[in-house]
Amino acid sequence: MTRSSTVTIKDVAREAEVSVATVSRALNGHGNVAEEVRKLVLATAKRLRYQPHAAARSLSSRRTQTIGVVLPDLYGEFFSELIRGIDQVARARRQHLLVSSYHGHPEEQSEALRTMRGRVDGLLVLSPYADRPGFLTENLPAALPVVLINTHLPNTAYPVLNIDNHGGAMAMVEHLVQAGHRRIAFIGGPEGNFDAGERQRGYLEAVQALSPGNAPWVLEGDFSEASGYEAGCRLLASEQRPDAVFAANDMMALGCLFALNEAGLRVPEDIALAGFDDIPLARFVHPPLTTIRIRIAELGAGAMECLLDMVQNEGESARPTMVAVPELIVRSSSTGRAPVDSS
């Protein structure tokens, strides 16, 4: 074979001494290929410089080898970690990603969903609007495989990967109360956001149960550092300061930390501080941030694996709604002691 000649899938099969069907399955990331055979096929294709003809492959398989991802935003460590997990699985299974965000507007997300039609084999959706009647069915083809992330959608035909935000928030309040804090303020997330609502619900229930002599203290936030900073400034202007501040995500907690530091207050000696998510930055600030750990990249990877299995199985899902249990991570910002876990 000359270097200038076009290498075909038959050439790869002949060189690897396997069938054309095996080469196709290995190159497309199907699971029914032995790992040693997959490595052999991939190495042979690379050595021969084989390039699959994307258009022909799409026509023959009726697939685009592309997965759509629709998120509220692309800014911040939570979404970068989520995309990292999704992308790891996509690369391992030789898929491409088409990513869109809608910045909190339902009309923009409807448009983003409609734009994906015909371009992707399946769709990952993280949306506070998915539980609205007809929102998904009106914007997506019925046959398109879809997996939802962090969505309250009872009796849905779509698989959903959720986090126990309510339980995580209750665990955090319990930790703060056990550490001796009684007046616990809470910085909430965006209105209508499922995660934010569940975390605030957990906070309210835990304060009522564990610190009944102290009224809930809720400040508005929107998950951004700036809103955490503004909430911290409002707390500093209050006649009575809280013993502790629990922010509905780490980014707001870090913004609040900046406000407290700016005012010359010590964390946790003057005011304890805690967040939610355990973004990578949380362990590297001073003091390291107590938080609720969500394995964000693993959440994205699990959602992608579930979706690709659905695509391969013509839309059938073997996985029901799944709930990930978050983990309390105690660091110096809430106790003043050496962190229990700094990993």
C-alpha cells in the first residue's frame, strides 16, 4: 500500500487480522469488544493513518457521533468540572461534544434545545425548567435519548442523575451546630434553581430542628462570587453578626470570605464559613473551606455513560433515577482546627 493511497476500514481489518465489524465497533467505542482487541485496532488505525469518513459513517449508522450538552452557564469551576467528566467519557468512546448554555433564560434554553435537533445522537440537560409541563416534549424529538442532571421531574421517562442537596445541607447545619455555632446565616442561590431550592430547604429544616431558638437568616445570592461578596457586606452591616455563614455553593462562600477578610474579621474565630460543592479551589484558600463534596466530574461522567448506553441501545435505559449522596468535608474555615480532609 502506498502512502498516497486511501486507507479503508478493510485495510485496517486486514492488518489487524480481525473482521470489518470488529474494527467498526472498536472505532465507535462500543462495549462488546475485548480491550486487547480494541487497543490493537486503534494502534493499527493510527499506524495506517486511517481516517473514518464522518459523513459516510453518519449515513450508514444514522448517527452523528456527537452528543449535545445544555447547561445554565459555562462559567465557574462547577461547570468546568462537570464538562471535564463528560469530556473524559466522550473521548474514551470517540464522541464529539456540542455544548450550549442559556444563562438562566427559559426562552434561550428552548432555542438551544431546538438547535440540537438533528445534530446530536443524544442530549445531556441540566435545567431548572425541565420540570415545566411540556418543556422537553415540545422542544425535543420523542426518539432522542436524553439524560437529565439535577432536575426535579417526577414520573419522567428520562433518566435523571440528582444530588441529595437537601440531605447535604442538613448535614452541614448539623456540623456547624455541633461546632458550637447557633446563629447561622445562609446565602441562597438563584430563584427557581432546583439545587438552590433543595439546599435552602435543608438549611431551613435543620435550623428549625437543631437550633430552635434562632430564626433562619437567609440572604439572596445567585451562585456567583460577586453575590457572595455582596451578601457578606450585608451581614457586616447588620446590627448582630452571625456565628457562621453557610453559602449554597463554594463560589459564594469564597466571595463572602473576601468580604470578611476585607473587614478584618478572622475566619473561623470571628465568623465560621462553609460552602457546598467542593470545587478544586476550596481546599487552597486560607483558611481551607469546609464544604459538602459533590464529585462533580464523576457526576458528569456518569451522566455521559448513561446517555451513550441509551444511544447504543436505541433509546432504552437500564438506569432509573439515581441520587448521589454528597459528603461532608470539614476544614479549618468552620472549626479553627487542622482540616479533617484536605484532599
